[in-house]
Amino acid sequence: MINDHSVLGVILARRGSKGLPRKNVRDLAGKPLIAWTIEAGYESEYLDRLILSSDDEEIMEVVEEYGCDVPFRRPAELAEDDTPSMDALLHALDQMPDHDYVVLLQPTSPLRTAEDVDATIERCHQTEAPACATVTETDEPPQWMHTLNDEHRLEPVLDSDEAVTRRQEAPTTYVLNGAVYVGRTDWLRETRDFVTDPTRAHVMPRKRSADVDTALDLAWCEWLVNHKHIRTIGEDS
């Protein structure tokens, strides 16, 4: 709870994963990938309740071992490959009404911390914004990015009259990293989107912004943890 406003944390984790089968329960530095998100959620100062929405028995069993609440099973029609995450999240809100804020914590962002969660909630509440999302600085300026047409010709993503030849000349840009999304529940029911014009941002460092979609992503997270680039649960700051 933050200033008498109740906060619900939701982890969405369905069975299917084409890029990395059984991704959510794969081992990362001695515990399942999804356990990292559960532990960050339970270390949060503001989450009143943390729940899982899933259609997968194995995932549900694993999260229950780590103390996460599984109050319902997600319907199969909300766990298809093309099911929008917002549909699953709004279904979870229907099962868990009477919360002022909802915090979406995706299990594919294992290196975010409770401090990242709480800072995002604080920014949303203190600025009186309807939503806040975590971002990280982009590796390269968008002025250097191109698409390829059917003839494999480079086409710039941005239309610009001025070329940027050095990184220092480009403005700092940010990309959503998927680690934390916070929104007022009433506003989300209306807009069905966390990111609109009034959405605020909380900036996270790149080392905590990893998004696990492939075996290489998982190996990178393992390296960061094993080489002490990431503080693990129970360690001093």
C-alpha cells in the first residue's frame, strides 16, 4: 500500500514459449527464472498482494513452492500465442477487485529489484500519473537504425535532414525494458494500455534490464549474477 492506496502485483506466465521452451521454470543461478520475480515482488515495500496468472500446472507448482499466491487458473482462451497480455491482466483484475494500482511483473525480467518496483510505483503515485513503466537507455541512437526493403536496400527508421556521425551528437533515447509496469486499475480498464501520453518512466540501468527470450539471454543473466554484477536477494546493497 502507498498512502492508503492498495497495490496488487501480477505475474503473467503461460505455458507456451517458442523461443525457449519451459522458459519460466528454467534454472537461473540455482533457482527457477520466475522465482527471481517472486522474490523481488515480496521484497517490495508497497505490494499488498502478489499473484500468478497461468494456465500451466508446472509453473503454478513452482511458484507455490516460492510462496506466491495462485488464486485461479487462467482460462485456455487467454493463454494462446496471440492473446494480448492486457487481456490476461484484466482477467486477473476481475478476479482480484478493489485495488487502486496494479503492478505487472513479467518473469522474463529476472534482474529487476524490489527497489526498481518501488521506485516505479512511487513515481506513478507521486506525479499523479495514471501509469509508469521502466525504461533503459538505448545501446545505439535511432538515427543509426535502418530497415531493409524487398531489394535489401537500407531505409532509415527516422526521417532526418541532419546525419548523426557520433554517438555524443545524438539525444539520449530510451526503450521500454518490460521489467515493471504500474497503472491505476480504473484507468487501465478504460485504456487497455500502460503506455499512452500521460505515462511516466523510471530509468533502470542496462545490467538489470535483461529480457529473457532465448538461451543466450538466460546465459547472459547467469554471467551477470555469477560475476556479482547483480545483487541477489539477501545481500546488502
